[in-house]
Amino acid sequence: MPETPFVELRNISKYFAKVIANQDVSLEIRKGEVLALLGENGAGKSTIMKVLYGLYKADEGQILIDGETKIIRSPKDAMQLGIAMIQQHFALVQANTVTENIILGLVHGRYDIKHYDKIVADLAAQHGFDVDPTSIVGDLPVGIQQKVEILKALYQNAQLLIMDEPTAVLTPQESTVLMNFVQQNTSAGKAVVFITHKLREVMEVADRIIVMRDGRVVGDLRRNETNELELSKLMVGREIHERTYVEAVVTPNQAVGLELQNVSIRDPKDNVFQIKDISLQVHEGEILGIAGVSGNGQDALCNALSGYRRLTKGKILLGGQDISNTTVRERIRLGLGYVPSDRHRYSLIMPMKLTENMFLKRSYGTIWRKYALIDQKSLNAYTAEKIHAYDIKATGPDATAKSLSGGNQQKVVLAREVDLGKRVIVFDQPTRGLDLGAIDNIHRTILNEKKKGKTIILISTELSEIFGLSDRIAVIYRGEIVGIYKNHDLDTQKIGLLMAGYTPDTTSDQVLHEK
């Protein structure tokens, strides 16, 4: 007889109003295996695992643990059954220590914190995690915070660890450590579910791969019996090829489109520099990729470029013109487009129509003015044209932004900012949270704008995106540029070390020292 799976989900369906999140999903999770749950955003992979973890209640179907039907009403029920989940947004109390976070809810009454500090220290050492139990979680980098989440699961002796997009905030070195842990965990007879949309990670760590699309399971494959091309076709429903960088020809007389000279921004609240002495040049027809772990000054750099924040010192030159003290409106007029990282907060007004969102940053201009009124017919025609050109899935110009999927919302922002950015476009995390098909469309748009001779800054935490699109790569760490390199002068290991705060030794670029 075949071995009974540790977890079996049978015909699970989950609905949110009229939206089908999961429909008739059946899958098995076996002890001692890494199961990759692969799919685009909105495919239903996180939802099905939240049903298993007790965050959502299934509308149909049943859950079996070791062959017995179980009712999981809450994460507490799941944890008692040996199931733990690390979500994309960590569930940690920032003001508490590592130990306090790990024992939270598990220890009652008076206790000796030093006793538990030692238990946590021993657990961390056992798994090769360099974590100080007495550290305040809010002071730790995201890579260490993720280890704290893992230690919480290990402390509870979880037999199944569900990890939702676990490498999204990690450097390549931290990702390698995580992959090693995953393999050690399954070697000990435990199970890991790895939720991701990254094909490379799947092929690196998974034993078995379940592909989901539109809330359903469309594939259940062994890793050694498939490849990235087959998986991408299952995910998207069409063939997607990974983009590889093609060497650009930069002539000596190519004009500088954007220049930063010793640009700094200091936070007046704590007098700390958010970005410090950043100097760089980007030529017309060039993409400068800025790589770094989230929270290292990327937001402040975008604020400086867009005009949202005044500089503490330094200059910004657009086509040789000093724009350091100009307004946001003036920078738009001069041809600066900006795609922010958070489209909901900074790019779109969700209840407004697409026509109104297109109009937002040109409300002061004359392009759609007819006497003292808005030329609605012309604005509608323009919006309809962009919907067609960018393949935006919308009912028409009168559709609201909130009625669109995340990928289509991003296409609306792109359509507007590409038009506004006649000379320079700043892309900040342009594909964050998007699926493979939407990412492919956005990458094509960026490369097309480069061909038109525009100056492009691409800020991303995705190294595959940085390597695939950039002509040169600048690495940012704690608000400073620690190096600017031609694409392919760096490999993944070296750029990862730079992102973690190491700099090349002056005597040898093979040796890296901690900054």
C-alpha cells in the first residue's frame, strides 16, 4: 500500500463574493518532501494554503491529516496538528525581543526569560542561524526577521512548514542559506510547501511541483521530469522566454540625460541621512539598474528625483538643466515620468475612472482643456487608445481603477507615465507583485522606451530583472551607492555581497570586506 500523505486536501473550493479563489482543488503533501506551489498572482496558491492554516474556511471539500478528516478553524488548530506558516508579511512584534516573539502565546504565567533565551540560542545554533535571542526584532534586517519566523515554527516542532514567497526580501546569499535550511528540514522527515512564482527557485529546491492557474490545479509534476519552459506554459497558458541582456552600444558622445551630484536627504526627525552623497550619470538610451535590499534608501532616492522631497544638499540635472529646486509639476513639464513602487498609494485613485486617473498629472495643462472645461471626448479617446495599446483588461475608459487586477492597474500607470516621461522615466519596483505575463509586458515596454532614446532608472530588488534589462548596475546600501558596474562585470554572488554591505577591496576585486 502507498504511504498515507501527511496532508491531503480533497476538492477544496473557496469563494469571495462572486470571485472564485479556489475551485475543486485536490493535492497531497508528503513528509520528507519539498512541494513547490507555483502560479501567477491570483492563481489561488496562497488562498489554498491559508485554508489549510485556518486563516480561511473552505466553502467545500475536506482536509485529512495522516488519513483522518480534520476541521481546522484557526491557526491554533493548525499548529496543534503540526502545521506552521510563514506569510509574506511577517507576523512579528517589532518592539519585542527575538525570544519574546518565539514564545509569545506558548508560555503563560511567570517565566525566566534567560532560560528561554538559552533554548532559542541552542535552536538557532542547531540550524546554523546567526540570531541573537536578546535582539529587538525591529532593529533586525529582514533576512534575520525571516529566520525568527522560522525559529518560531521550529520551536513549535512543526511537521509542515508553509513558506509564502520566502525569498522576496532576501539577498542571494540569504536565499542560499534559506534553501539549505529547507533541504535540511526535509531530510529530517518534515515537509515544506514553498509558494512562489519564481521558476528558478522551483527547479533548485522542489521535489514535486503543483502548478495552479485561475484557482485550479493544472499540473502536478516531479521536478526531474519537467523544465522551466513547460512550467511557464502551465502557469500562463502561453510560452514565455526568460529575457537575457543584450550588450548595448554606448557612444562616447551620447548625451547625459540625468545626473546626480552628491545628492543627500536627511530626515529632520532623527537627523539621519536617508540617502547620502549619491553621484551618478545616466545617458540617453541607457538603463541604469539600482539593486539593493528593500529599505536601503530607494524610496528617498525616488522622492529626490520626483521632487517630493527637498534635497539637504547636492544637485539633480535633467538634460544639463538644474532641477534641484523645481516643483513636481515643473519636473513633469520637463519630461520626467515616475512609476512608484506602490501603485495603490502613490499612482492611482482607486474609486476613480481610468479617464480620471489618466488626467491626474495633467490637470494643470491644456491638452484636454476645451474653453474652461475638460474635453471629455478627447480624454475618453486617449484612454481608449491606451487601453488597446497596453492590452489593459478593462470594460472601457469609464471602468474604475479598483475594478482592474493588479497587473492591469500597473499597465494604466505605465501608459500614463511613459507618455509623461518624454526624456526620463524612473521605474521603482515596476513588476512587484505581478504575474509572469504582466512582467513580460512591462519589460517589453521598458526596452521599447530605451530604444526611443529615453533615459531610464530601474530600481528593483529582483536581480533577474536588474541583470536582464540594465546596461549598468548601481548597488545601494544604507542610502549610499557602493559601486556602479557594467552589466556582466558582476555575478550574482558579488552583487549579493554588495547588497549586504560589503565593498570590493582596493587591492583586489576578488576580495570583499564588510563595510
